[in-house]
Amino acid sequence: MRFSTISLLQELHEQSEGQSFARARAQFRGTDEEFSRRLRQYLGMLPSRKGKFLKQHGFSSADAQSAQGTTMSLAISEDMGRFLYNLTLMRRPARILELGSSYGVSTLYLASALQQLGKGEMIASELDSMKCRKLKEHLNIAGVASLVAVWEGDAFELFNNLAGHFDLVFMDVWSTLYLKMFQRLEAFLQPGSVVITDHMYTAQDEVADFRRYLSASRQFSSSTLDFASGVEFTVMV
Ligand SMILES: C[S@@+](CC[C@H](N)C(=O)[O-])C[C@H]1O[C@@H](n2cnc3c(N)ncnc32)[C@H](O)[C@@H]1O
């Protein structure tokens, strides 16, 4: 990965973590010491317990998922980014689809891996026009803009304009939409296609219907990777 991309990513990760921290502090009704104690507890706990913990202590992402949306970045973690980068190097996809790009942190990891491979292309989709503007700026800075077509608008509408198949999909829209979006996505998958979905632990109640759907499916083999916010790794059989 280029040095300029690494430093851009560092800046974007810091910005996103700062925003999430500030939101959590605003939602927490207690002293700074109590907040620090809860934060240490959260950071040290098994990923699979995080969703319950967040709910129990009144932390919620419902504000972000409202109709107004949010200017918050809500970017993936560095760990998760490295995972997407390595997965792309391994899978060597001809086509990647990203659903929910925000300011482009995950997009930068995926597109940088395509740049490294010297082949492949990607579609990145984002509902919010301000975020799309920043996303394009970031792709330009990283020198990967030519590899990524940005769809500005609702990803459900994007499906009406798509053809062919995707080898790798990263789904990171609002978690309440996962099941509906995945069912729409299925027509664009083929055996061997991989779908990665974030927040399977941190939004465990919201994704329960999606999890049940995958468990009951014979067409998909799926398991939850126990890192970051809970990462669903789904392969079309
Ligand atoms: C969790 S953030 C994505 C973070 C991003 N993957 C990253 O790592 O920086 C979710 C994003 O999905 C977008 N989104 C939500 N619903 C959408 C939809 N129906 N179509 C396209 N984007 C959507 C939101 O605007 C938000 O920016």
C-alpha cells in the first residue's frame, strides 16, 4: 500500500474513532471515571459479548440509522481493513461491490489491494452526497479513483442498474437493512462469491433475521469471525 494511502487511512481512522468516542460519551449518563471504566471493560471483552453490553449500558446507533442519517464516519477498524485487504489479495476478484462506503475507509483498503494486484474493478455505493464527495476526494488522493466507480444514492436502486456477477462484496449499510439487501444481492452472486458483513456482534438484535436466514440456507455457507465488531464471512456454494 502506498505511503500516502497509509497516512490518509491513519487520519480517517482517528477521525472515526474520535467521533464514536464522543457519541458514546454523550450517550453515557455517568461520571468520566465510570465512562472510562466501561470503556476499558468494552475494549477488553470478547467481541461476541459487545452487542449485549452496548444495549445494557444505553449505547445505541439508532440515531445514525434514522432517516436523517449521520455525518459520522462509522468506519471499519484497522484490523478489519487489513483483513479486507488480505482477502482481496487472496481471492483476486475481477469485480468487487461495496454497499455503504461512507468516507471510503473500507473502499481504500479494497481498492488498494486491487491496485496491488494490477487487475480488477470495484463499485462503491453511498447514500449520502456529502460523504460521496469526500469519498471521491479520498480515492483521488490514494491514486485509486480509476479502479472505483462510485454510485451516489440508494444501493437498492443500484441493483436495478447492475449486470453480471461480483466475486467479493462488502456489505456495511445500516444493519436493519442487511436481510433485505442480501436477498436483492443474491442475483449478482455466483458459486465462490464471498460476502463480508460487518457488525454481526455489535448490532446482534438488528441482524438476527439475517443470521437466521443464512443459517437456514443451503445455498450459502457462513460463519462469524470473532474479531472487530463481528464479521460474517459468507460464501455462495
Ligand atoms: C457503517 S457506515 C459504512 C462505513 C464504511 N464501510 C467505512 O468503512 O468507512 C454505513 C454507511 O451506509 C450508508 N447507507 C445506509 N443505507 C444505505 C443504502 N440503502 N444505500 C447506500 N448507502 C447506504 C450510510 O449513509 C453510511 O454512510
